[in-house]
Amino acid sequence: MLTISRNIGNAKTAGLATDLGLTDYQWSWVLYAFYISYIVFEWSTVLWKILPAHSYIAVLCIWQVLDQLFPSHENANGLLVGLLATRSLLGIFESVFGCGAPYFLSLFYQRKELGLRVSLLLGMSPVANCFASALAYGITHIRGSMESWRYLFIIVVYFYLPDSPGTAKFLTETEQTEAIERLQEIDTTAKNKVRWSQVLSGLKDYKNYVHMAIHFCCNYSFAGLSNFLPSIIQAMGYTLLCCVAAAFLSDRLANRGGLITFFAILGTIGYIMLTCMDETKTAARYAGIWLATCGIFPALALNVTWLLNNQGGESKKGAGMAILAIFGQCSSLISSSVFPDADAPLYTKGCAIGSALTGCIAILAVGLSISLSRENKRRDRLYGAVGDERVDVTDGDANVKFRYLI
């Protein structure tokens, strides 16, 4: 639902920019309004550790009310101001959910189960974009106050979303205990407390900055493709299938870096095709779009999962996700300005930049995989091999029994 709410590309296709008389520069600021707010408030990922999730997400649902604000302006200037304000507020509220939701999932699933869940979550973005066009048409014909299903959505989240495995109302006490014990990591930090030693460890951990760089490269396309490609092309269900297939295989093989590298290479090939093929090569350009989208989205989802897998402690996970989100999201500002209408229909500059950044993903993933593999072998050599026993990560992943997922 959040993805649908921010899908401004459909509005532009429907004539919003033309009706308001917006230039490419002004339209870029319409996009910037969302991303600047999103980036500034990404630090709120840490609040998932402190605040009860059911209350926190219920507040997030306020974004639905914002949809009612935009149509209330009667003139072009009022509409532009309203659009900028609405996009800014949506950015604030969605920043809570963006990287917080994968962090939340990491509290419930084992490391080798997390990839599929995160990929289902993030892989729904292009599918939601596909439905957004149909919904946009219907919404323009709706009059009246906020619909009852929106209230229902908020109520269900508030009363039924669990804060942790041990507080899930739909589980018995025995099932709650089993849900906690099946997790491979133990963090004795209180649920509503932040362990600042873990936060500082996360800020100093080089791995988080490598993941941030990968996310920066991925998010360029994640934002650019959503904003500038017709949703019927970029979705078509294939992207979600690729995300799910990649995550399933990654979980089964307990390997993240290799799959990220493969899909990054796939996306790079797609971008190269889009950069080099002219408008007469329609079939080749469609193939390039397919390769680019089906390469980028799985790589992005697996990278987020990879970071969460290798952070020892809940507070360190929160710090790592904040680093990834705040700085990694900045590439959205670039993609919002390098696909101007003047470059249509080829958008050569934007696709060339996408090709370079996607190629960097493969290089970074290979480098990080090698580094983590060497560290695991070092620990095996010094402290002996380990199995699947539970590891106390209260003091971070420096525990000699902790092994990184490659």
C-alpha cells in the first residue's frame, strides 16, 4: 500500500505535469520532496527497537489520510504546493517503514529464512506499481470522506501486529517460547532499550558501509525505474518472481553475495542494452528493461537481508539499517534528475549511469564475500568450527562462535 501511495510516475503519465505546467526542473523537485524527507527521517529505524511495533505502525497508517489533502486545492499553484507538501509528509511516514520492516522481520525468523520474507516484502514494490495505475483511475472518481476499510486496516494493525515472537497474541505460551528459542541469536538487551555499545559497533563496522554503497547503487534504479518507466512494463509479475526465486535459492544455499553478484551482472547487461540500442530496436529495449528490473530488485532485497544476517544484536541491526537507508537512499536524488523529458524516449544518460552503478554492485558483493569468508576461516582456525547452536550476541558479532553468512 505504501508503494502504491508514492507512485508519482502514474500521475505524470496521466498528465499531472502538463496540467500544472511543470518544467523538468520543477518536476524534479516534486520527486525530491519525497526523497529528502525520506532520507532525513531514516534514523527512525532505531525507534523500532524502542517503541511497540503495533502502536508505531498504526501511526504510520496516517499516510492514508494524506491522500485526501491533495485534491482540496483549486488552482495550479495551490495544487503544486499541496503536491509538494503531501509528498514531503509521505516521505516522513514511509521512512518509518522502509528499512524498519525488514528489521522487524529479522526479529522473527532465522538467518537462513529471512531472505524469502524480505524479498516478498520488497519485491511487491513493482507489482504494486502495476496496480497503481488502475487504482489511480478509480481514486479520481471517488468522493467523500476516508473509506471504512482504511479505519479497519489501522485497527487490525494496532490490535494484532505482534511486537516480538514472545508477545504474539495468535500464539500460545508454548508456541511463543518455541518461537523465541528457535532463533539462532540471543540478545539479552531489554526489548525497549538500546545498547549503545552495539550502536557504536555498527557505526564503526566497515561491512555496513559496503552494504550502504551497494544499496546506493541499487536504489538508483529502484527509484528511477518506478518514477520513469511505465508500470505495466516494469512490473508484469516477473520481478516479484525473480525476487522470490533468488531469495529461495539464497536461503537454501546460505549464500547472499554470489546471488547478488549474479543478478547485478544481469541488471548491468540490461542497462547496457538500453544505453546502446536505438528506438528502432524495440524488442531489444524491452528485453533490456526486463533484465534491468529483474536484476536490480533481487539484488536490493538480498543486500538488505545480508546486512541483517551479519549484525550481532538488535541495536546493531538498527544502526546498520539506519546507515544503509540514510546514505544509500541518496541515489534517489540523482535518479530523479537524470531522466528528463528532453532525453526521451531513450534516456541514454540515465541508463548509462545505471549501467555503471549496477556493475559496481557486483564488484562490491564479490569483495565483501571474500572478506567475510576469510574472517570465518580465521575464526574456525583459532576457535574451531561451529554448528547451528545459539550464539549470545549481546556484545555484538565479535562473539567467537558467530559466523558470517556469505
